[in-house]
Amino acid sequence: MAQIRRMDCKVEVKSSADRFFDAFNTKAHLMPKMSTRLISDVKLLQGDWNSLGSVRMWDYASQGKSAACKEVRENVDEKNRTIIYSILEGEISNYYKTWKSTLNVTPNGEGSLAKWTIEYEKKNDHVPEPLNYCDFYAIWSKDVDAYLLNAK
């Protein structure tokens, strides 16, 4: 019987919670500049960059290989600095029936804590846990943080 699983990935960053959240909330089109080692391109396919229901195609590197995914921006809670994305298709869909990523950013001392929550359903029992995506989110978060700190 299939079941929805959940994995949390926490990353401490030096940027303020508002600034870090804003990068993911309103600057997706700049991600290839912010994270050159992971994100090679992002295209808007439907809607506008910041609207709910907007669809984007991401080209990225995962475990040293090129990959792509199409995602929809499901929900944004600016007050609580939370964004929810769902994967519609792409490399992730080869292994997981469903995939939802939630980013929540909270103040943490002089910086902030980025918490990525992955909710997923494996296609079968042979599919591994998505630990490599926790690593991906951690590297992506650190890259964006470094970009923001250098752009002061």
C-alpha cells in the first residue's frame, strides 16, 4: 500500500528571513545567477513569476547529472514566509507518484533557518528515500544565501 512520506531538511543561513524568503518568493527568474552550480535555467510556462498556479520549468543538476522538472506554485503565505510547490513532471516523477516541497523561513539569531519539507509518494518499494534532494536543497539554500550576502 502506497503512503505519503515526509522528510524535513533544515539549513541555517546568514541572510535575514525576509530577504531569503523574498529571493525564493519573487526572484525565481534570477536563480540561475544565484545558484550557478545547481540551476542552469528556469522558464515561465504559465501565469506570471509570482502568481499562484504559475508553472515553471527548471533545468538543474542533481548528483552531477542534468535533470529537469515542471513545477506549479501552489501556495504562498508571506506572513509566515512559506511557499508550497508541487512537481507536475520531470526526473523526480520517474521515481515518485507525488512530490510537494514546502519552504518555510524563520528568523534564527542574526540569520535565519530555511526548512524544506518534502512530501512524496514512492512509485514502488525499490525507490530510495530522496536524501539526495535534501542535499540539493541545502546546497541551493547556501548558494542563494551567499549571493544575497555578496549583493548587499
